Amino acid sequence: LRSSPCSIIGSTVEREWVLKHQQSFDVDAVHVGGFCSLPNQSQELIQTVLPSKLLQNEVLPLNDFVPTSSFDFRALAMPERNYYSFRREGQVLSRVCEKHAGINESEDVFWTLSFTNSTFAGEYAESLVQALYRCPIIQSISFSERDPPIQVPTDNEDESGSTTLAHLAGTLPPWVTCLTFDNVLSNDAFSQLVAVFQTMGRLDLAAEGDVADGPSLSQQSSVAGAAFQFLAISNSPRLRHETFDLFYQLLGSQLRLEKDLGLKHASLPSLVALDLSGNLLGDDSVAALLSTIYDKGTRCSLERLDVSRNSIGRGDAVRRVLVDYVKNNPQSESGSWTSSLTWLGLASNNLHQGRLSIDLLEMLSNDALGLTALDLSDNNLDRCDGQDLLQVLLTSLQTNKQVCSLDLSSNVFSDASINSFIETSKTMKWPHRFAFLGLKGNKP
């Protein structure tokens, strides 16, 4: 291996990375009974090209059952630099696409293009979109910044040119279905991104009918945006909660008695996965989001949601939303409406401060929430109201048929509690598909 810099890992040369990767196999121990994990070197590399844990779980579902995943992906990590144009890189990208088109590669391969620690200006956006229209194999684009996120909202913060990235959402080709903004958006950029999504929602049936005759730029934006299946706006605690509230309203359609008196079309009708982790949204904001998802009238299509690291704390507002949903939509009754949400990430939210954790585990009984995967890791969990949460889980699993994966890693469950759970579970027969339980890193 030559000692040339590898663009994927910054200034580290390829030979050094391979040697460190080999050494990591000797350091990383296998944790029996915990979630499957990759060596640190591999995880850091994947984190660069797929910054969102939620998207990683779709492409490489090591701890979940995702029949549609092929575990086969190609990542094109662009060099860290100041981009004023993408024409030269676009030519290289086109040749890569032509090469792989010629070898008749499987359609199950997931292709992603990633930009890390870079700035954007000039004709970058226009030239990138032109390149992507020549490369129909690219399904995902991510923009990320490794520096620690700014905690306090400021007005003058768009030194990286993130407003340029916001406008991309309305011009991307329809085959680009996954978009990630990880610690890159300024408040102005986020507001403009929401405005772009709002414009997409105004596309009516007449405009859609004209697309066949050749879409205008605005129509093209609406059609392209409607194809998004995954969106991540993560690790951006500086973003204003008021803008998030506007964004939540775009996730479904509602009959609203406003100035225009009419049906408000969903701006993101194809969106099935949303990553808002690391934004410190708080209990009330997360509850507002869940109230949209768990409202039959909004017809929200979200199936997977990650709101980890959002300072939910006691979670009283979130708890009220979930309790109302279970009460008004009892799954024991035939014909009862069920929310589309099946995957919920609530890691690192200090849930030990309230009753939300025990209520969530109790709601797993009889598939009351309809979840197949739940992440409660790193919440300092052990007992709640004097009850061992693992024993509560045992009781709920006896009547649960849907949950496949539950992550309780990095909490404070005692060895005695874990051993009791394991021994008791061996003697019980449940009508469930439970396959993955994460208990790694529990330290009382």
C-alpha cells in the first residue's frame, strides 16, 4: 500500500489506517449477549460516510431484522476542502457511474456520496445537481461537520455556506432518496430548507399533470423532493425550536381552517425515516412531533424515528401523547387504526428522571404501540417506582408478537437483575419474534 492520503479519513495514510484496523481486532472484545458491534476503526469509517445511526441501521442492520437490506453498499467520500464548483469532481463521478453500469452490478447495492468538514459556495450546488443527473446510481448524500456542535443559537453562523445546501433539497434528482445534514445547518439554512419543503407541499394535481410535458424548475423541485424516503437533521442544538415546530407540520396533511381554507398536502409524503438526534429539542418539542405521527388525521407516513440525545428528561409531555394514542386506538379491537411508526430511538435522554421508560415497556404488551424496535440505551435505567424494569419487560414480552430488537445498553442494570432476566426467560414460551437484546455496558 502506498503512503498516500486517504480522502475518507482525512490526513491518515492508507497503510497506517490498515495497521490500526488490524490492531483493533486484538483490542475490541466480543461481548456475549450484547448487540453486535464493529471494530472501532470500521465504525469510525462508516460514521464518516453514513453519519446517521438510523441510516446505518437500514444499510447494515447488525441488531435488527431488515429483510430488504442487502448489506452491500458503496461509499464515495469526497475530499475535505472548500467547494466553489463540482464540475471537475462531477466528471470523475460520471466515469465511476459508467464503469459500474458496465459491469452489470446488482440493483441492491446502496450508493452514497459524503462530504465532511467542507464549505460550499459559488456554482457548487448547480454543478453537483448536474453531476447527479448523470449518475442515477447515487441514492444518498450526506453533509457533516466533525467539530463539536454550537450549543447556543446565533444569527451570524453560516460560514460554511449551508444555505447553499438547503436549496439542494428542491433540485436533487428523484433517485436521491436519502439526505443527511449532520451538524452543518445554520438557522437561516434550516429556515430556507423548511421553506423549500413547504413549496413542495403546494404541488397540486394540475401541476403534477403538467410534469409529463416537461417540468419547470419549481415543478421539478416538488417532484424531486416528494421522493425523499430518509432525512437526517442531527447534532444541531443551535437550531431554533420554532423552526422545528414548522417542520413537524410538513410531515403529514391536515384539514386546517386557515386563510386558504383547504386541504394542506403533505410536503414529504414518501418520508419513512427521520433522524433528529442530538438536537436537544426537549420534552415538549419531541411530544409535538410524536403528536403528529400518532394522529390519524395527519396521515403521517413515518416508520422509523430517532430522537436520541434530545434532553427529554422526565418525558411527561411525550408520555401523555403515547398514553392518549394507546387509549384511543386499542390494538385489541379489530379495525383499530395503527400508526405507521415501528422503530423508535430514545437513547441518551435521561429517561431515569421520570416514568416514561416503564410506561414504554408496559406498552409493549399486546403490541399497544406497534413497535418492532426500541432503543432505550444510555438512560441510567434500572428501577422505576420500585419495579425492576427488566421484570416489567418480561411481563410485556409474554403478550408481544412484534418487537424484534430492544437496546438497553449502557444503563445501570445490576448483574443480578440481568441474570434473573436471562434465567427466567429460558423457562418461558412467548408468541413473539424477539431476537436482539442489547445489555452491553451496564454498570450499576
